[in-house]
Amino acid sequence: MPEKGSTKLENYGGQALIEGILMRGRKYLTAAFRLPDGSIKVIEEELTGIYKNKIRDIPFLRGLIILWDSLVLGMKYLTISSNMQLKEDEEKIEGPALYLTLAVSMLFALVIFFFLPTLLMQFLYKSTTLSAFLINLIEGIVRLLIMLIYLTLIRKMEDIKRVFSYHGAEHKTIHAYEHGDTLDVASVQKYSTAHPRCGTSFLMTVMVISILIFSLFSTPNVLLRLLSRIVLIPLVAMLSYEFIRILGKYEKNPIIRVISKPNLWLQNLTTNPPADDMVEVALRAFHRLLVLEKME
């Protein structure tokens, strides 16, 4: 078990899946799934390609890897977890269908969270004398409200409630590890479901920073504004990731705690207290990851 405060701790993170949890280190990722028969299946994958590129250690540029994680790798394992719950005679999403699903999911996110607010602001450009900066600021607030409404609605769905409970199990497990505690169900359950390096915090930070960045590129031309949103997404992701790293590194600082409150509050919408069997799944994934990373 690494010492409390080890610099290697920040290399570990995870994601909730459908009846499962993904854990990611520097060299490997593992995913554990609770199968319909009650057993737990663990799969693993070596992180190659961009994950072995020096870019992952370069400030700001390393945020692109997190963007890739969120848009591609995360979606891929969500689909895999969905397939794990299907019966043998049910058709699984794989091959071309998998990539089509990933593409449609990313397009949906772009339309709902980026294009829709931009298109709505076209009415303000045509009907008001507000400055372009102010209109872009309103656009960012609308984007943030859409995200909050979306999360509030989907968390009422039973399947999503379970995913958010697995999300809580993931956070509790990482907390226990970072505090040097014993990695068993009883110890893990003592910790909070909120974590400063959570993907939800990253999402909130993206929304806030996008307000500032998009406001610097103002034009009444709706096509150019839509294009700028796409082009600037990598820049927003890079800045957001560095900000999240700072919040995580100095989480005990009183000022940082105040700044982190909106991010931690948002996690109330995306995490639920997990049952013991969900924590068991998280621990299976994390123990295997530690073995592969030679940390256990």
C-alpha cells in the first residue's frame, strides 16, 4: 500500500458502468462487472498508443487524453458493460455497430450541450442589442442549465440510479486507497461518495471554462460560432484538466475547498451511496489494477 500523499496516487481513476466499474492507471485499465448470475467478471486492457506517448506528461496537452477517455474509451466500456447484461440469445453491440453507437453518442452530446445553446442564442443576436460578449455569457449559462436539467432527469431512471451507485463505490474505493486504508468493503464504505478529481467535476469545470473561452470568440455568424465551439473543445478540455489537477492536489487548502464546492455539489446528482456488493465489484477491479501496475 503506498504511503498517504504519494504522488503516484493521482494516476488512478475510474468510471461507473452498467452493473460494473472501470479503473484506470498509467499502464492498464481493468473493468469488473456483476453478471446476471451474480458472479463478477474482470477484464483488463493494456493502455497503448496515445497513453504511452510523452504527451500524457506534458501540462495542458495531457488534457487531450482525458478528453479521449471521456468521449471514446468511456463510451466503449459502457457499451461492453451493456453487452455483459444481455442473454446469450440477445444481439450484442459490437464491431461496426459499436463504432456507430459511439459516433451517435458523441454527436448527441455535441448537439445537446454545445450546438443547441449556440442556436438558441441566434434569436438574441437578431432581436436584441446586447453585446456579443454578454450573449456568449448567456449561452454558457444556458449550457450549464441544460446539463443540470439533464442530470436531474436521468438520475430518476432506475438503471441510472444503479450506475450512479456504482459511481459512488468507485469514489469510495479511490478515497480509501488515497488515505492508505485497508481495501475491504467495510473500510471503503466509511468514505465519501464525492471526489475532487471526479469526471463530473471535470464536466462542470468544462462548462464554466467554456463560458470564458467561447466568450472570447464572438461572431453573429451562427455557422462560424458552431465551428468555433468544435475547434475550441480541445482547448477547453486542456484548461479544465489542469484546473481539476490543482483542485485535487491542494484539496485541503481552505481556498481550494471553497472553489471546489460547486464541483462536489454537482456530484450529488451523479453519485449515490453504494450497496456492499457494488463496493465488492469496485474492489475487484481496483485490486487487479494494482497488481497489473505492480503497486500491490
